[in-house]
Amino acid sequence: MPHVSSVLRVPWSWRWRVLATLLLYAAYLPLSGYGPGQFRFDAAEYWELSLKFTPPGGFSLLAFDEPLRGYLGPLLVLPARLLCHFTGWSMLAGARVLGVGWAALLFGVAIPELWQRASGRAISGGRWLVLLGLGFVFWRDYFNFTLSDMPALTLLALGLAALGRRTWLWAAGAGLLLAAAINIRPIYVACLPGVLWLLAGQGRSGALPHLSKLLAALVAGAALVLLPQLLINQRHFGQTSPLVLAQRPGKEPLYLRQLAWGTAFQRYETSLVPTIPRSLVYADSTGQRALAAVPGRSFSGYGEFLRFLVQHPFSSAARYARHLFNGLDIRYPTPYPTRLHPPGQTALRMLNYALLGIGLWLAWARWRAVRSLNGPVATPATIRPIAVLLAVLLPCLLTLPTLMECRFLLPLHLLLLTGIAATWQPLAWWRSLGGPVRQLAMLVLVTGWLWGCWQLSEGTAGQRRPPSEAPQ
């Protein structure tokens, strides 16, 4: 036992973390209950988009002509498609092979490395196992499908961790990884202020020429990923942009459409429930009434949306607060639920509400600790975590006005789980409360928190509408 305890107290090598994650997901995914006929919706779309690189006559990167998606996501699906072609496996089996790999990179490398670079402390083996378990409990079935969320977050975390290495070679790798994340999930372009702040913090201890080299290397690495997208946009759409257009020719931007959907509806799940085909959609009656006064029930531009916010400041603030809660209110560990109320859902929700409360308390305690520092705050040790937080949270902030899905707040939720797994000491926290009166008061407060979260969630669930009313 002492030997096991000592193993859990020290940080593990990334090789052991990757191996443990590979074993967990390789054992679980084939038993997760999904069949080949349930490989549909966005997952199937990414699979089909990978066909665009293989027109008759060979392979062409520039043959990709989908304006709403970046080329890299479907390109990364191509190896799984080739595997299925040569083995005869189903698309679902190929997607699971990819999913196991992405899970190993995310939990085995990306999150622990980024935590160490941002906090200056490596996560111990025991605490990492807690993180792996919590990630499995809440997000495990996302790795069954070829969706963009897990790959994009993995690449974003790896890029931010690489940027913390302070050499031009690592900066080039960071540029490549960050550009890849942005190409796969265009909303991650919002991470750039945090990235630049992190880069500037790296150069504080060196001269301006060193910072210039890091910036040049970062841009050069990003150019390797963004140049093909630029050529694709020029060739097929006549646009000179290295970013995903996220807009069909002659149509409004997808994000602008999402702003209208997010006003009329407060939550969305893609459904494989037989009696509720395609969509679990939850209305926002207040937003729908306000949107009815807008011509066409949609926003013609971002200026009109901003005017709408000015005209409805309080209802808009309340709406986006509900969106934040709904995005963190994980009712299913899958992007495609097959049952409206699966076994264990109540326990999953209560555990999640408890963890949200712990994460909020830890964030508040950390904020108080930082504010109480007597010395200068603007040091590399304080800049790094703030810059990483900015890079991770700004994309989440931009999703709040949209039609909320839990996967949109995946970075925030995994950040909370990581902070809890890496820092929370429940026994020390309980003892710090003091006597039984304060402990009893805390139990009452926790009960009230869980009850309040449950009521908020049930209030949203009561607004479920038929799939025919879902936005198209």
C-alpha cells in the first residue's frame, strides 16, 4: 500500500497517461451501445466531407469546396476512412479508432501539459486519474463520433502548452497547432488575444528581438495550416481569407443565424431518441416574443443584433446567464442521446451540479488569493494562467448568444474539472469550516445549491418543443 500511495502522489510520465487513456477508451467505446446505423448528423457529414479530397484521378487538398467547414477536420478523418476501406469496418468503428487517439492526446498529454505550463505545478498521478474519471463520466461518448469539438480543443490546449516553452521552434509548433484548432472550430479565433498576451509574457524576461523571433515563428507555423484554406477560398469562392468563411455564397453568416436561433431557443441536443427524431429543442418564450418584432425574425447584420441587445438589456442578460447554465448542465455524456431519461441521469446531473459549485468556490478562493498578494501582480507566473484562461474562455463567451449546446462550453467544463481534480482537498476544506455549526450551515448551503440547479434545469426541460419547431 505505501508503494501504491507514493505512485499516486508523483506526476506520471505522459507515456503512462496515454497508455491508461488508450486502454480505458479502447475497452469502453465498442461497448458503448451505439450501432453503425446511428452514425449520423454532423459526424456523418465530416466523414462524407473527407471524400472531397479524393476526386476521380487522385488526391487533391484544394478540391475541398465546403464553405461552412475548414478543410482540416475532414482531412484528419481521411486515415480512418482509408482504414475502413481496407478492413471493411463500419464508419463507426473507424471513428472509434480516431476517438481513442484523440482521448489519449487530450487527457494524456494536452490537459496535463497545459496545466503544468499555466500553473507551474505538474498534476500528480492520483489527481490525474480523478480527472480522467471525471472526463469519462461526462464526455465519454463524444469519442464515438467524428465531431470537431474534441480534436479542436486538444489542438488548442497543445498549442497553448507549446507556446509556454519559450523557444522559436516551440512557437512555430504552437502556431501550427493553434491555427489547426481555429480551422477545425472557427470560433476558436477568439483565443488570439490570450495567445498574444501569453506570447508577450514569454518575452518579458528577454529582449525585444527574442519576442520578435517568437512572433515570427508563431506566424510561420500558423501559415502552414492557413495557406491551404486561403487557396481553397480563392479557388472556389473568390475570397482572399485564410479563415473558414462559415458562410454560403449569397447567404448570411452562420454565426449571425445562430444569434437569432439563440434568441428564440435556449438549449439544443441532437436526438437519436426514436420517439423524438433529430432534435431536442427548448424554447425561450421571452426571446421569441422579442424576436417577433424584428423583421423576418432574424438579424440582417451584427449592428441590428447590437441594437436589439440595447433595446432588451435585462432580458438579454438573463437569457445569456441561462445559456451559461444550460451549456454546463450536462444531462447526457453523448452528443447523440438515444433515450430522453437514460439510467443514471439523475446521479450524473447531481454530480455535475456539485462539481460546478466546487469549481465556482475554488475560482472565487483563487481570485481572493491573487488580490491579496502584496507584491507586483504582473509577473510571468501570474500572466501565464490569466492569458491561458483568456484563450480558453473567450471562445466560450462568443458561444453564449448562440443556440446553446453543451459541447460549446466543453473548454470551460473541462477547465473546471481540471481545477477541481488538481487542487481541491475535500478533507482539508471540511476541517477548515471549523465547528459543527458552520459545517451544518455549509450542508444547508450545498443542499440549496443543488436544489436551485435542479429547478433551473427542470425549468428549461419544461420548455421542450417538437422537432418540427427546431431551427433549420
